Amino acid sequence: MDYKVGIIGDRESILGFGALGLTLGEATDADSAEQILSQWADESYAVIFMTE
């Protein structure tokens, strides 16, 4: 089983993590971050990082 790792935050903060192979979730507000988090939880992500 392959484990997925993602990061949620504003574009400027998360862009560099794409080079490390993380899935990027661009969120401009709390509602969009919550939607991405919920979707990724359903997709069995092993680790999800979030910026402030």
C-alpha cells in the first residue's frame, strides 16, 4: 500500500513542497481548507500538514 502525504495552505507557503512529492492543497480560507481535509481523509492520506 502506498501512503500519501499532503500539505494544505496558501499558494506561497506550500508551492516548494511539491518538489518533495507532497500533494498540494491550495486553500484561501478555512472553508476551502476544510473541504480539502475532508476529501483527503476519505482518500486515506497518511499525513496531512496544514499551514496557519
